[in-house]
Amino acid sequence: MLTAIEKQEIDHEISLVPYKRASVIEALKIVQQHRGWVSDESVEAIADYLEISAAEVDSVATFYNLIFRRPVGRHVILLCDSISCYVMGYRALYKALEEKLHIHMGETSADERFTLLPNACLGCCDHAPALMIDKDLYSDVAPAMLDDILKKYA
Amino acid sequence: MERPLTKNIHPDRPPLNLKEYEMTGGYAAVRKVCGGMSPAALQKLVQDSNLKGRGGAGFNTGIKWSLIPMGDQAPHPKYLIANADEMEPGTFKDRLLLEGNPHQLIEGMILAAYAIQAEISYVFLRWAYHKAADLLRKSIQEAYDAGYLGRDILGSGFHLDMYLHTGVGRYICGEETALLNALEGKRAMPRAKPPFPQISGLFGKPTIVNNVETLCCVPHIVNNGADWFKGLSYSEDGGTKLYGVSGKVKRPGTWELPMGVTMRELIEEHAGGMKNGFGLKGVLPGGASTDFLTTQHLDIKMDYKSVTAAGSRLGTGTMIVMDNGTCPVGFVHNLQHFFAQESCGWCTPCREGLPWVEKILLSLEKGEGTPEDIELLKMHTQLLGPGNTFCALAPGAMEPLQSALKYFHEDFEKHIEYKKCPYD
């Protein structure tokens, strides 16, 4: 079931496009914003609300990198693995994060504090390597800086 | 040297708000056009300036606009879209313009929309650019409040609405027809052309998609004229260009320079040369999907024609430098991992071929390769090349691979001979 506030926000998006189905990406973003991820039940609720099939909603949800179809931790670390960061030290950064958080790419730490995900180019190539935690961008990151960065996120 | 696009961008202070932007001459071009310039005259002006699309394709912007239906019989609404989905690995130029001077983009969009008589415009912004999203939302509202957007702009009878759409992450959204599908709430798969977006674009209506940097040039062309714009350049392509350098150079960064500066000037002067202890081995001149150039090409001009003549593409103009301490096989494997992951999966050669290329490169990098693998890779550069796939993603992926096989073949062979990566 979608909440009243979710419906209200989706209704606004529907008002901007010629037909309901066109707001499916916005609807997925809205649900994820409120719940952290998009469950099977949410996919069905969005499908009902937009009058399309759940399979169609899921085909869109699973196509895009940043719609989460599994639960994520309280904070999501997006580690840039594209070419400039690769040249400038991405591998050392990944290794350090694995050791500190005891997780590999795509996993969530046991305390559900962090999920670690690879991310294509963050557009920060002149200050590589880079990573993003939630909405915060960190650039010129060295493994030695990670403790100070991570402790900001409870 | 004039730097029209970046002269009001100062990294140490917030971008200009509407009033400050107006005090530097901002929105004068909108006033000029709304004061009586015809859409046809604006299209002609931009065509004459020889502004070419800065997203990578390098097509004349005025000619692109001229293919849209005009007049009473034209379908409506028409759409103008700013492609701000900057996601080509190694590219970080549009972020500077979006974060540094959002009103310049909005003004360019109003002018482009006027030229094609569009009534709805979108900024298609990549998800990761949170700062740009906040700035654009605020600036679009300021433009509405000042009467530069909305109904009957400056009493001209021209209406334009503008919306910000943030994507949810997929490289293929940068391809203009895939971007249209994403805006329609679909999977971002490219569309067959024809029909071109000018005829049947967003929601089946006439649509123009322009890159951020391209649109930011338009106010300056309107204010100063086509000849002035052409005069900014060292080459026959008009204007300045935002160039970037990343990799192991002393001062990585972005600079607005005359179109056609040399690769040597960019790397040695602006980027300060290689970091101590590193030598230059290769350069991707315009993003991940462009062919390698090497030290023999340092004196070529960074314009569309010269880079093409040297066997690569200007692309986005943001170059990635490969130093002599970085393994070319590992470098190219990283690129192919990206392209394999970002393939939309629609056509078989791209969906199936790119993961195979990635796997072959990984086995080479681990010292498990055979001489036949090099032949297999060469074969794939043909099979996934132009004409064999639905869109330009796989052919773009093959550009750095085919040129790496050409310029760095010894590195590939050493991985097979030594049964390990010689750079480890």
C-alpha cells in the first residue's frame, strides 16, 4: 500500500506528463525516498496505482542502477570504479573499505550501517579517486582518510 | 583570451543568483530575441557561428535545430531538452557549468526553445549531481519569478515551462533517443532512427536534445554574433571548448580554451605535465569511448577534424592520460567492464559480445591468456564495430580496445609470455 504522502507526490508527477505510465520512474524514486528501497509489495502497489502490470514496473526498476530492489544499510557508499579513479587508486580504496567494513561490493555490513556499491564515473575525475556517501561527495580520497570520513555516519 | 562560458565562474564563491547574473549581462540575449528576432533568424545565426554539439557527436547545432517542423502546421507541444546526464567516464566538464553558472544554461535553453518554438523544456540531470540539482531548482524558480519562464515571456507571446528531471543511473541515458525513453518512464533503450527526434521525439512530438555546454554557448552567440564566436577558435569549428585532463598529471582540471589548442599545450602547460616519476604512455582524448592517441600525436589540434584525422575523436574534450606505470591491459579491462555493465541489453552483439571481451581481457591480465585471445579480441573489434549494433555504445567501446591492440601490442604479448601482468 502506498501512503497518503507517497500518493500525493506521485499525483504531482502524473500531472506533469501526458499519461500515468510515464511517471513510473518518479514513482519508484518517491517510494525509495520514503522507504530506503523498493520491495515486491511496493512494485505491485505502484503498478496498481499507475494501472500497468507489476512486470512492467519491475522491468524499469531493475534496469536502473540506483533503484534498490533489496534492502540497503542506513548509508550507501558509492565507490567510483571508472577509469580515472582506477588509474588514481580505486583498487587500494576498495581493499581498505573491504577490510574496514568486512564486506565486498554489493553487500551490507552486519550492523546495517553501510552498503557498498560500485558506481560509474561520479564526474570528479580531476580529484580522483572519489566516492559518495548518501549525498556527500568525497574527492582525492586516500585510504588513510577513510576512518575520519566513515565516522560521520552513524 | 576570452572565456565567455567560465568568466563568471569562481570556485571559491557561490554561483551568481539572478540579479547578479543580470548585472553581468545575463538574460540580455533573451531580451534581444524576445524583442523581435525571428526563430528562423536565430537558427541561422547559430548555424553561421559553426557551433558544433559538445556532447561528443560534433554536429552543427543550428542545422540540428533547422530539421524541426515550424509554422502553424507543426505538431505541438514541442520539447527542448538539456542533456546533463554527463556519465562518459573521465568527463567532468558539464558539472563545472551546472554548478558554476546555472542561469547561463537556463538562458541558453530559453533561446534554443525559442529558436524551435518549443513550449516545454527539461534538464535531464544525472543522479549523482546533487549540488547541481539544488542550484538548478532554485535558479529555475528565480527565472519564473522574473518572467523569463512561464506564459508570455517578456510580452513576446512566447511561452516556456522548464522542469528538472534527475535520472537514476544508466550510461545509455546519454544517448538522445534512450534519454527520451527514460523521460517517458521506460527502460532507457535507444530507438531506431529514423524517425529522428526532431520529427518524433518525446511523447511522439518534435524534440531537440542538446548538451549542456552547447546550450551555454548560445547566449554569447546571440549577444556577440557569429563572426565573434568563430573568432574565438583556433580552428574552423567555432568557439571555445571546455577541455579537461585527468590521470597522473601534476594539475588535473578543466579549462575553457580556444577550440583547437594542442594536446601538448593541454597536458604540459595547463595540467603542468606528468607527475614526477611518471611518463606519458597514451591518451584517450575525449572520454572512455575514444581511440588512444600516443606521444607521436601531442602536436595535433584538439578540434573535431584534427582528432578524427589522427584516428580518434574529440568526443567530450576531456582527456584521460595513461601513464607508463599503469598496465594498458588492466586499463582497457576497466573500460570494457564499464561498457559491458552499461549495455542496455537490447541487441545481441553488444549484450553478449562485451562481457566476452571483458572476460578475455581479465584472463590476459591474470596471466591466463593465449595468443588466440589477441586474435579473438581483434575479431570482436570488427564484430562489435559500426554497422553491426543498434546504437553507438559497443562501437564506442571498441575504439580504445582496437587502438590499444595497435599501440600497446607488446604489453598484451608480455602478459601471455610471462604468464602474469608485467606491471604488478
